Amino acid sequence: MNVFRRIFDFYLDASIHVALSVYSLVWLSGYMLNISIDIDLALFLFFGSIASYNFVKYGLEAEKYILVANRYHKNIQFLSIIALGLACFHAYYLNYDTWIGLIVLSILTGLYAIPVLPHAKNLRSLSGFKIVVVALVWSGATVLLPIFQIESNINWDVEIETIQRFLMVLVLLLPFEIRDLRYDPPELKTVPQRYGVRNTKKIGVVLVVIILMLTFFKDNLQLIEILVKISLSLSLILAVLITSKTRSKYYASFWVESLPIFWLAIAWVLREIF
């Protein structure tokens, strides 16, 4: 049991699970927009997410990340280097437009982690800005980059899906914000710090309702998308409502981050049925 627990913790701590969630959202975009997904882009985002998330989590204090004494973190560092190498391999096959989009998203990710302002350590430390940056990067990477890679146009449906994905990630992050209330310094002014846990949950529910309503503004709307978005909305509302400061650390880092994988599975099953 201890061995399984260590493997599971490494799976989470090394950002493999969150990378799988990003990977799932890329393929979900394929179902929602009825487009083909380039496998090199999908794998680039999977491996790139492992490397970038581990950099953000552990690389903020470079001397502790480069000169690692702890064996556990050495293993995470080694995995990150391998993931970065594989991401670079798949990046070779990305087209020009995808690279431009990727550079913009990389700058946002860099600003999120690297100090740029005199009175703030980084954008992550700016009041209320943390979840906005993450949502922008996730929505851009999982909706817009697949469109760029197949050299398609950004039409009305793509714009709606991008807005929905942005709001979706915002809601996904709320359980993390509530979980971290005990640890976040007051100056971060996160959503729960500003409005309280109860009002944060209300905000999450309102955002989910907006996500579902936006679905019906699409030009090319199919039954499979309606069913997926209903499932998505119900699971998001449930995830937000049952979250609390005292939940197990695995609730947010595993169960909440598993939702994109669940949505992709629902979309795949419905596609097979219909």
C-alpha cells in the first residue's frame, strides 16, 4: 500500500495528472468543434505541461530546483527534463501560426512565474490575477492552438468555445482557491479571501450556468455537445458545492483535475453511440 501511495503521490506531484487533463481538453475541443486534432500538438502540450508546471511549482526558487538534494525532487526534475526533451521533439512539427500562439502563451506563463513588477513578485502574486492567467493559458492552449495547427479560421463557434473553456477553467480553479485558504497570504486576495467560501461557490454556479447557456449560441450545435455540456455543468457545480477547506488534499489535486478526463470519456462514449 505504501508503494502504491508513493507512486500515486509522484504521479500528482510531478504534474502528470494535470498534463493528462490538458491533453484531454485538447481532444475534447476536437469533439466540440468537430475538428481533427494534430497528435504532435496534443503530445507537445502533454509533455510541455509536465515541464512547465513543474517549473512553476518547483523552479521559483532556482537554487532549490537546480541543485536538488532531495531524491524525490531529483526524480521530478529528471522527469521534467525528459518531458521537456519530448516536448521539443514534437514542437518541431508545429506550424508557424501555432508557434506564434505558443510564444504568446509562453510569455504569459513566464510572467506568471518570473518577477516583473517592482511591488509584486510575479503576476501570480497580483491580487486576483492568478486564476485569470491560468484560465487564459489553458483556454488558448486547448482551443486556439488546435485551430491554428490545422490552419483553420477562428469562427463564431471557436470564439464561443474559447470563452466557455476560459470560464470552465476559472470554475475548476475555485476548489483549489478554497483549499489553499489556510496557506495563501492575505495580500493575494484570492476569490474566497475577497468574498468568502459561500459566495465563491455561488460565483462558481453562476459561471457554470453561463457556460451552459453559451452552448446554445453556437451556429453548428449537435446533440452530443448539448449532452456533454450538461454533464460538464453538473459535474462542475457538484465539484464546487462539495469543496471545503478541510477536504483531503487529493480532492482538488486528483478528483477535480480528473473532470476533463471524465468529460472526454463522456464525449467519446456519446460519439460512439450517436
